[in-house]
Amino acid sequence: MDDYILHALAALRPHATRLVAVVPSDASGVVTAVLAQTCDDVRVSDSSRFDPVDYAAAVRASTSSGPFDEVVLTGDSWFGPISDFAPVLRRMADVACAAWAMVENAAGMPTTFPEAGFEHQTLPWAWTVLRTEVFASGAWASYWRAPSRVADAQEESRFLEHLAGGGASIAFAFPAADFASADPGLFSSSLLLEAGCPFLLRTLFLQYPPHLDRFAVIGREILAQVDDLGFPMPLIWQNLARTVQPKALYAIGGMLEVLPDVDLGYDPDRPFRIAVIVHASDVDNVPEVFARLSNLPTAYDLYVTTTDGKRAEKLQRMLERREDANLASVDVRVTPSNRGRDMSDFFVGCRDVLLSGEYDLVIKAHSRRTRDKTVNVRRYFRRYQYDNLLHSPGYVANLLAMFQREPGLGVVFPPMMHIGYSIMGNAWGGLRDTAETLARDLGISVPFDKISPLAPFGGMWIGRPEALAPLTARRWQFRDYGKRTGQSYRNLARVQERLIAYAGAELGYHTRTALTREHAAISHTMLESKVDGLFANTRGWPVEQIALMQRAGDAGHLGTVALARMYIRLNHPRLSRITMPLFEMALRAVVVLKYGRRGVHIFTSVMTGRTPEGRR
């Protein structure tokens, strides 16, 4: 149970004669015990998911000894109170009505985008207040007996319509007409908060980001407003990190920070204990990494891993010659050569460092050769990673200040690199199934992004060791990263890289990315040019263009087979649902028979027109 729920209940307590909580059937005894400290009654539902019928059972049990003047049906579907409940409650107490709701939704069910992984979600009701005449009229009981009743995201509105159809008068504390929106809870959150609405609906953060883009709903702006109103933001971030797809939250919250080179907020009186872990297989370029570490504003311990004894000696001599007042200690470690490279050295070779409890932050970096890239791409890769983590003393101070301001910030890394790389749109790289299996085994239940994960592509980041706990708790072995077919998790290093943000999110830690001003300019202008070209041959808003392309499916290399497949999906969807699985099964069988073990990887490439495994 997230802390924002307890915060809301504590604020409701002074306004309620009786406070009743309903928990799902699988709620732990710890949850019910904590709720019992604030609530008069804690009831356990027969279902593991929210079902509005639980309201009827709770009301029946609570009113058995006599009626109440008002019964409020609400739940954990909002963050609040952002402002005090009292003014709204006093105002509505003077309104003559049989029932009232906090925010009117005249728009109906929110738009869904199942192809992108955004389907209907049924949340507890936001806020519906019933007065004694509702129960006396029989409208309450008749609603729950109706065979046509459907439990979905729109049921709260339908319930009010049912009451109104029976002659009851309905009022709204914040009518839709006052906000020039049929659904102000979703599309006019800022105006609602300005008008004194005491809470922010969570449904805003469960939407498809391009859909919010269509209506210029800026989550970062709304969250800044909530922060300015004094609400404890860690409560929001903790819940959103655990319940929203990380990359979707990243987009909705605008969680990219463009940092200047002038220190604007680092507090030197609150220094972090920092460990720097550097994997060095390319000794020629490692001095650049070491030079960047001198930009740190506080002392740090340096751990260097490499797979060769002679290379380790060279690194040791190199470090002995370094003049860096903040370099407190050096530990050069020789590790076995394996396919895990920097990731195995991090999770196996330096596991003791990560679990020691001696450090507040860990900086992970590496210097290694990428043979399948051009000189320009290799050069820009290093510059992009090093600049956006360790660019200058002022820049690094500003990045560390983010961790000082936000105790729930788990990891910071550069945004997905797209110049010189083609991983956008396929960043799971055929590894999503393996990542989901590993996540289940590690107890990570955060919803997965469908297209691409939020991940430190490039393998460099700054983060809190505790935010990596789901990954570090397991005692990995170097052989887990091997090439054998019997490995539990194929391509473990890349899978772990894709789970960094998800591991922290499971514990309530959110993730941000950071860019220098120069790289923000380079990245945005190039990205703008590429997106402009991608949308050149489709019409409508970006959300509509994206939906069209998703319905068409994978374009592959736009050969005859791919074009025929897209035509069938767009123009004969029912036929597509029958034929496409058969086509894919047949293609998979042919490829596996022809190429053996490599067949599954090649099949991914054939279906998507991408390099398997999203090589970085």
C-alpha cells in the first residue's frame, strides 16, 4: 500500500463520523493493520480487484445501526488533499440535492489505445456523496440489483445518471461547463486546482502520452502546480513509479532535465558518499572517463574492473599518476572474460560494493570498444554518455542536486541515444519476453512499456544502490552471462540493462534523464527532422498517425510479403486475426529449421526489419 493513501485517509478523518476502508482479497495482514489505525472498519473484498459492489456491502454494514446524513463513496483514485476539503464540503452542504459528485465527467469513457498497451482501467470512484433520500427512495438498492449493471471506468457516472433518471437531483462541486471541457478531471486539471478542487485524479497518468499530446495536457506543468500548492510530491512519485509504465510516466511527467553548467542548487553541506564503478576494456579511452570524474564536487571511491592482468597493471599506474583531490581510494579488480562485460562486472564483480551500505550513490561508467560502429558513432557515443553524466563541475553539481531534492529519485541517465543508432521503436530488441520472465522471478510487477523500455542504453548511469535492490539481491554468477543454450535468461546483460528503471520503480523510485544544453539542441533538432519525415505520408494528429501505423503492423523491409501483411491488417482485420498467427508460425518454423538456434533471433529480425537484440 502506497503512502498517499494513508495521507488521504488522515485528511478525511476529521470530516468523517465513520471511516470504512475496503481492501482486495489478497491484501496482507500488515495492510489491514495499518489501515485499522485510521479507519473505524476495514473490510476485505471477495475480489482481488476493485468492484463497485463492495460499496453496497460496506454501506449496508455501516448503516445497519442507523442512517448517516451523507455517505461518501471514494477510493484511491486521486492524490490529495491538494487544498483543504473543508471549503468544498461547506459549500456543498448548502446545495439542495439528493447526491453530489466532486468533478463532473460528461465525456464518457476515456479513449483507449490497446495496440499501444493502454486499455481501460477500472479505478475506484473518485467522489460521490449520497444523502438520506437516495436510500429512502429505493434508487440505491435498485441499481445494484439491475442485471444490466457493468463494472467499468464509467460506472460512477452511470450511477449518477441512474439516480437522476429516478427523479433525484444531482449536483457537482466542479461542473464540466465551468471548465470548457466535458472531462475536466482529465483535460483541465490545472484549472480545477486553481478553482479549489482538493485532489488530482490519478487517471491523468494512466493515459497514452500521444493522446495527452493531442490536447496539450502537460503533466510536468500540472505536477509543478501541485508542488507549488504544498502537496508532498514523494507521495505522488512513489505511487506513479509503481503503477504506471515507466516510459509513459517519463513522457507524461516530462522527466528529462536539461542542466546548465553553472551550479544552481547543490548543497555542499549534504554531500553524498559516492562509489564510482568503471569497467575498462579500452585502456586508450579510459583516461577520458577518469578526467570526467574530477568534476565530482565531493570525495569518491573508485572501483575499476578489467579482464586482463597486464591491463590492470597499466590502469593502476595510470591512477597512481592522477591528481584528483576528491579521489579517496582506488580498487582495481581483474574479472573473468565473459559476454556480460560491464554488466557482469557490475552485478557480480562489484556486488560487495553495491550491498555494503557504505554509499548513497553509485556511478556506473565504462570504456570499451564497439567494433561494429563507425569512428563517428563511437566518438559520439562516448561524448554523449560522458557529457550527459559528468560534463562539468557545475553540471554534475546540478545533477547531484536532483538527488538531494528528491528522495524518491532512483536513477538518472542520458535519454535513449538515437543519433548513429536505430533502436527507437525496437528497444526491447526481441528481449521483452526474457525481461518479463526475469522481472517475475525477481518480484518486479511494474507494468511494462510495450514498444521500448525506459532504460540506460549505453550502460552508464548514476543511481541509489537501494533502487537496484531487486537486481542486486540475487547472487549472480559470471557463468550466468555465458553463451550456453541452457542459460536461464538469454542475453542477460542486455536484459538487466533494460530492467534498471523497472527495478527501482518496484520499490517506488522514479527515474529521470539528463542532457547538457548542447546535447539537448543536437538531439531535439535531429529528432524533429526524423519525426517530420516519418509522418510525411500520413495525415491527422500524431496520435492518429501512430495508431494507423500500429494497426498496419511491422513494416519489415517493405517487401512484397510485408506490404501484403500490412494491407490485410488494415483492410481485412478479421481475416488478419486468423491468418497472421498461422503465417508467423510457419515463418518461425522455416527460419528455425534453416538456422537452428539462431533462428529465433533471425525470426525477430525478419518480422521487424531490425537488428535482433537492439545492439547498442
